[in-house]
Amino acid sequence: MTDAEERIRNDLAAQIKEPVRAVRAIPEGHSGFTYWVELDGRRGVLRLPPPGARIAGPADIPRQAKIMAALHQLGLPVPAIVATSEDPIVDGRPFVLMEAVPGNRVEQAIDAGSSPLQLAASAVEVLRRFQSVPCESTGIGGEDPMPLEGEIARWTWLMERAPAELTGQAPRLARLLFDRKPLPRSPVLVHGDYHLSNMLFDRGRVSAVVDWEIAQLGQPLLDVCCISLSHVPPDAVGEMYAADPDDYRWYRALTYYKYASIFGYNLMLHRRGKRPDPSYEQRTDTILGFIDQGIGVLG
């Protein structure tokens, strides 16, 4: 273990009052500080906010714990919460320790013989279960639902901070989205990043949904369109959910706008040395392509 991992191990053991055998960073995560934790006879997953981060938005680890605890209690496929604290007590930060759920990442599940359409169908089925949870039972029932105007503004704020050479057509897409907003539906729990790479699978079915850092109350089709982002034809996902075709096209365009802004913003953070991650340099074509695809869908 590194010195930082050893420090985290000691702090965590003091909080959960049991031996922590090892702490090891999980390299797949980009958005948070996530670690495998070896306990006696079992394994957990630890999440911490970035050092020095303001505990809000994606860095609000305790809020994520509330959502997962509420959903797990209802029997939904999310990890159980082992321990959590809002106080800065593990390496000077709040923490959540959750169970490690057995399962394969999407690429492993496909290699093992599951078809992408089978995985997407399971994701849609699980999504319907999440959306059937009353808002007051989600762990964030006291929060106001995000309106569509706020959704567009949220990603515009990120887009305006992304590299300008990649986002020149983004204002055009934002105008199209604003001018063609569909009528809102009743709000539901929205994961916000509900694509197949944020799920674990067991024999072709979703065994856990992870990474609840941008969850909110909002519109149902936001998560449906996240599923359509990769691995499966977008129209197939809309048909699985029985989405209204016109509404579905709008939310697809918003999804392209959203992920272009997220990738662009993270690329800016990387280039400025605030959150180094060279993988975002490989996504410049993706950013440009998503903006063009969004315009194409609405155009």
C-alpha cells in the first residue's frame, strides 16, 4: 500500500471498529476516489471525495450513501452501506463504505456470452423499478425536482468551461434543446449516469447499479437515454421502454449535450492540472461527435 492508502486504512479501521487488512485504489474510477477494502472474510468498496473538495454535488459522498441505503432497504440492486459519516474522519474526508457486490462489468458480461441487448433489457427493467419508488422514499425526497430548463443550464455551465475549440457548435444545440422542450412528466428518481458501464451483471442481469453521485429527482427519460449511449442501438432502448418517439429524440439530444459537456469540462480540469486524467485527451473526437449528433437528432 502507498502511504496514503495506509493512512486511509488506519483511519477507516478506527471508525468501523474492526481490522482493515488492506486498502487499494480501484483504477477504473475517474470521478471519485474509490478503493477496494479487505476486511476479515469479506471485501468492501470505499468512496471518498477528492482531497479539499467542497462537499456538494458529485463530491457529496454522504448524500450518495443516503440514496443507496434507501434503495437497498427496498430490495433494489444497489450495494448495502456498511458505514458512512459526514464528518472529515478518513484521511480528513467524509466517507462511505459499501459492500462489494459480485458481478461483471459490461465488457466482461458480453465476453461471457450475454448480448448487449439482453443487458440493456435488464437495465430497462431495473430502471422501471427505481422509477416506481415514491420520491419521498429515495433518500432525497426533500429536494426539489430538476426542471428541464435547469437540466439544460446545468450542462451549459460545464460546456462554457470546456475547451472552446471543441464546443463551437454547442450553443446551437443548447438553443435547439431550449426551444423544443417536451412537456414534463411526473418526477422520478434519476440516477443521472445510468449507462451500462455503471452496472454490474450476473448471468445477463443487473446485479448492482453504482456511482450515484449525480442522482436527483427529475424526468424519466433522462436515464433511458443514458442506456442508449453505447453498446446498443439507441432506437432499441426507446422501444424497450415504450418511450414517446418525439420525446425520446429530444432526450437523446440532451444526453449527447450532457456527456459532451462532462467530457469537455473534465478535459479542461486535466489540462489545467486540477484533476489529471490523460484519458480525456482521447475523447476530443467524442466531444465533437456528441455535439454534432445532438444537432442531427433535433435537426
